[in-house]
Amino acid sequence: MRPFVKTILSAAALGALTLGLGGCGEPAPQGRGIYLLMDTSGTYTQELQKAEKLINAILARLDPGDSFAVARIDTGSFSERDIVAKMTFDNRPSTANQQKRRFRETIGKFVREVKPAGYTDITGGVLQAVEYLNEKNPGVKTVLIFSDLKEDLKKGYVRDIPLQLEGFDVVALNVTKLMSDNVDPREYMTRLEDWQRRVEDGGGEWRVLNDFDRLDRILLAAR
């Protein structure tokens, strides 16, 4: 399994080189695109300060021309209204730094003020992430899911939809264990297995990262 850092911050140059070997024609996609989904349901909102730390670390290492979006997972997540902040960073470093500062401020305000959602539409959030990143068309597309991966849909919402994830890396972060997982650990393992199957069946690559003590070392290694 490739390290998490290669998934998020190191693969763009290799991907662009590989695509460029295809010959002339349209320019190969460049840069990195990252879409982070934050679970805001129930008590998981208590975990969002960790997500804010992660977002700030990613911002510090994104380059001009990269795209980054952060969205909430709530009752109905297949909506642009759930995007908390999004930006393609300017090619001028000074302007890009200003954009990153505003991005951090927006995320900080959201984390302080967010109210818990009643339901958890993870699939809708992934579908929105795919739409956003395909529109941006970066060289590397990464979807980060900051969630316990327990989907809880409101009655009437249909999410039994195949995911189209060819060319995407999907990374689950901070997959906390629920009280019911302690009673029956198979529930936790089944959630991970089910999401891995859905992602890989859709052509994507799946990874899980729960050890946040390694986060700083991983990000620093990508410089």
C-alpha cells in the first residue's frame, strides 16, 4: 500500500509525466485536486477540530494551481450548498497565500458554529466530490472522507448508486469506532470492507488512515 502522503501530495508529478508520454494533443492535466468530506452528524462533530488541523496542514503544502474543496456530510450531501470552502490557488504565490488564509478563516468559523446533522449521507458527498474534481480536471484526484463511515439516510433518499471513481484515490480518515462496534467488532470491519468494495468496484483506489500521530511526519515527508 502506498503511503498516505504519496496519495495526497506526491503523485502529481509522476501522474503528469505518465500522461505526457502519450504524445501530442491536448495538454495533460496538471496539479492536484483534493476534496475533503467532513462528517457533521451526531457526536462526530466533536472530531472536527482534528479535521481543521488536517485542513491547515494540507493548505500549507498545496502549490499554486492546485484545487482544494471542503464540504460537510449531512442529511443530503449531493449539493454544492454543502461545500464549505473551495479554491483553485492562484499561480502567484502571494495571492495564493492570501487565498489560503481566507480558506483557513472560513473553515475555522464553520467548525466553531456547525450544528450536528440528523442524518449521514456519505454517498451523496462522494458523488458531489467526483463531480467537482472531474470539472476541475487536475492531474491527481483525491477524495478524503473524515467520518466513522456509518451512513444513515433519511427516508426516501436513494443512494444505491454505482460510484464512478476511475482515476480517483479515496482515503478514509479518523474512522472512529462506535459504541456498537465495541459490542460487535464485525460492524466496524464490515463498514470498512463495504466502502472498500464500493470504491474499488468503481475503479478507485481505497486507503484508510487512523493514526493521526503520524500526520505531521507524513506531510513533512512530502516536501
